[in-house]
Amino acid sequence: MFHPTIEAVIPIISYAPLWKTMKERNVTQYQLLKSGIDNKTLDSLKKNKNITLLTLEKLCRIIGCTPNDVVEFIE
């Protein structure tokens, strides 16, 4: 009988570029909140959890950047 092993979930995405881009462009978390990004989404970003493409698009529009300025893939 096959028993798959359970491995720890290792995040493969990082929102480190987001925080760097926000700092460079003087965009605060408060500004994101006022522009329609909610607390739950900010928490997800801080914890490198998944966000929707719609949220990624919103972030890019608010900050004036591209997806590469928000998220990166890590190994």
C-alpha cells in the first residue's frame, strides 16, 4: 500500500520586492488600506501567502509598478 509522505509546506513566493518598491516610492500600508487593499490581504502579504491576480493588479495600479516589483519566486 502506498503512503505518501507529508512534507512541510515551503513558500515558493516572496513579497520582499513589494516592501522594497513601496519604500522606494514612499507608499505606506495605510495608503494601500485607503486604496482598497484590506487588512487580511496585508496580513497574507506579510506571511508570503497566496493572493489573487486581481489583488496583484490592484497593488500594481496603486503603487505604479509591475508584478515583478511585487512578487518573486524563490527556491
